[in-house]
Amino acid sequence: MPIKFTRSTAKIVFSSLLAIVAFILLHSNLHHHFIDIIRLFTAFILAPLWVLYANQSQLWFHKRYRWAVGKNAPLTIHTLSFLFGGLISYDLALMISRDFAYFIHFPLLLISSFIYWIPLLIKCRFYKNRPYFHRFIYILITCILFFLYHEGTSYYYQVKPTFGFMTMGLTVLLISLYVLIKHWSHDESHIDTRTVKGMVEPLSKQKSSY
């Protein structure tokens, strides 16, 4: 039986996330790995579930979601949005205010991750799906930039404070890349017999008439 992502479920998940963030703020001595897990949950579980819920509930017809599907923005915009909201905003928030850093970062992380997953998971009648090759390059470039940014910050700080998020995030991105390649090869392996038949049969009839 398929899992249904209802509004009540989405509210419970989001409320739980806010409670966890508040708990982190009240216990700032928690280990970095715990924060990485929450970031991973937000970017790679909660955000794609949000897209799937929008598909199931057909929320793309609502005005508040039309910006996401009204125009096919370049995939580079989606990538840069994800990098800013998911990575750069984390370091900037810590520089601006350590007391409110997570309140600044997590909303940006959720929204930018939602934008990132839209071209990969959206199912809508008035949205033209991206070609497989474009989506392949999209995930690949995101993986490379995701890795390079973490390596750059690790070199700058001389430590790896977000190593857990980098490792787990790259794992999810590579898995999504593998799934995309699998669907791509599956679709390419099927031959449209009606098209082939329509191209061949008229030729044979023309030959018989001469």
C-alpha cells in the first residue's frame, strides 16, 4: 500500500523539526554529528517528501506554488539556490549570530532543498519534464560543487566540522544519480513498436504498387 503524505503528516513532521531545532539551541554543546543529521533530514528527506506531497495533492495548481512550475528556470539557478541555502547560509549564519544561526539556516535549507528537488521529482500535467541528460548533468554538477565547497571550508577552518553532512549528503546524491541512470536506461531500452511499424509498412505498400 503506497504511503500517503497528508497535510496532517506534513504538519507533524515540520513541527517535529522545529522542536528538534529548538532543542539544539537550548543544548548548544551537542555534537556536530547530531546537527549534520538534522540538516541531512531537512535537505534530503523532508524537502523531497514536500515535493511528493505537492504531486499527490496537486498543489502545483495553487498560486503559492505556481512560481515553482510557471517557468522552466535554468538548472543552474536550482543548483546555486541549493548551494546558497544548504551550504553558504550555514557558515554565514554562524558568523552573524551563533544564538540564532539555526533559525536562519534551517528555513533557507528547507526552501532551497525544495527548489533543488523540483526538477527531479515533480509530476504535473503542465510541467515539461527535463531531458534525462540535463538531469544527469544537474545532479553530477551538484555533487561536485557540494564536495568542493566542503573541502574548501575544511581547508579554511583547518578542521572538518560538517564532514558528516558532506558524507551523508554525497551518498544520497549519488544514490539519486544511480536511480536516474537506471530509469534512463530502462526508458531507452524500450522500442516504440507503433512508430517503427508506421515507418516501415507504408514503404512496403509503396514498393508493391510499382
